[in-house]
Amino acid sequence: MKIKNVRIRYMAIFVINITIVLYLMWNTEIWGSAHVVQNNLSQQEDTVAVEDFITNESGQTEDYSKAIQQAIDFCASQKKEKVKLRANKVYTIKSGFTVKKGVELEFGTNSVLAVKGNYRVLTVEKDSVIRNGTIQIMDPVFQSEVIFLKGNDQYDASNKTRVENMTIINKSKSNKGTGLSLYAKGKWHNISFVQFENISIVGFKTAIQLKAENPGAGTYSWINANRFGNMTIDDCVIGIHIIGSITIPNESSGNLFTGLQVQLTERSKRLVQADSSYNKFDGMVWDAQRVIGSEPLVVFSAKTENNKLDMNVAANRISDKGRDNKY
């Protein structure tokens, strides 16, 4: 009788232990799932979808520019992290918009911004980020800037501005407009320490332009110390155009172009045309023989000093009127 009671007691303890273990496992799984869901919800709460700002019932539109700007404005005012363009979708726009301070515009996989008309497409404010997208110019009348930064935002060394993993292509075959434009003209207007990485620019009049103008009244403007890494330039009339002076009051100096890959075509005229000082150009040039005529591919103006070119360009295709430029 005692043996039987002992067995029953051990059996009861065993069943209780198994029940406790199963209960703990079940709760752990539920808690873990809830934790993942909570994390996903937290991430979603920081992301704003453009589609949420389309008012018609179909959720589609012939012009997404207004919805994109409203999504960006909401993200900026509510301190959200990013605006997301849906993957595998074409967003047609008919007017430009501004990516505001502190906002990240992220393109989904294979999402495309299709530009119809002629206007500045995308203005980038200080501390904003654009990444992972394709911008296509569809209209041959286009002759404006695609991505534009203006020096009145005063991009200093603490700025977090980034443009990365982008393809900018003029599909109209017009070879007009500017792919990436930095401009400073005004009292202490400047663009410095901005990072541009992994950007392909195809089919424009000018791929990349840096322009600093004299603001007058004894003040300065400058575009200095920006980094352009792993840039691809294809079928552009002018690859890189730097406009300014050797030093103040309108200086465009110390900009680094590294890992350049430049494909020249029959429509190309210049690889680099530069004013200013201490800019560096490093990379490869392809098919220089396709350029029509014998004009120089690289032009250092009389307003240049101590620029460095490390690219496979023949010396007879370089015009140097400056001082102490190296190539």
C-alpha cells in the first residue's frame, strides 16, 4: 500500500512538472511573438507610406508629387524616421518636392520615380537622407536639376546629409539637365562634409555640378570638403563641372571624387571642367576615342591651384592654365 502511494505521489509530481514546463514554453513563445510584433509595430510607427496620403478610393494617381510631399511634411512635423516608397512600383510625378531636415526618403526594391515635365525634381535639406532609388527623366523638355542642395542650409561638419545607392537616368535621350547639383550664393552660404555614395548618373548635359558664386558685400560662400565615392557617369556631355575660385569669396575646394567610373560617348565633351583648388579626381575613363574632335577632356582654368587628377587621360587631352595642378 505504501509503495502504491509513493508511486502515485511521484506520478503527480511528474505531471505537475511537465505541466509547468509546457506552460513556461507556451508563455515564452507567446511573449516572444508579442515582442516581435511589438518591435515590428514600433518600426512601422516610424515609417510613413506615401499611399496613406492619396485621397481617392483606388489609391492610385497620375501624379504622386503632392502625396510624396505631404508624407515628407508629416514625417518632419511628427518626428518620424522615414518616408518609404513601395517596392516594385512606379511613382509618376509632375512637380518637384523637398526632402526636409531630419527625414529619410527610402525607395523600396525596384521602385522608380518617373519625372514628367521640366522642374527641379528633388531638393535635399540639411540632415536629410535619400537612398536606394531610381529616378528616371521621361520628358525631352527637361533641363533642370534632379537632386539639388542649396547652401543657405549651411551644411557644416556636424551635418548628417546623405545621398546613396541611387540611379539617375535621362531616358528621354535629350542629354539635357543636371543629375546632381550643389549651389551656394549668399551670405555665409555653404555646402560641406556631405556624403554621396554609389550613384550612377546617365544621359545628362552635366552629371555633377558644384557652383559657388560671389555673394558680395564682403561675405563668402563655399562648397568644400564633400565626398563623392564610387560614382558612375555615363553618356553625359560634361562629367564633373566645378565653378568657383581658388579661394574666398566663392570657393569650391577640397572635394574628393574617388572610385569614379566614367563612360564616354559620341555626345561627351568634357570629363572634368574645374575652377578652384585642392580637388581630387580618382578613377577610370572608358572609350575616350569615341569623343568627337580633339578638344581637351580635362580643363583646369586659370582659377585653379593644386588640383590632382589620377585617371587614365592622355596628357594631350588635358588643358591646364592653373598653378601646381597634378596629373
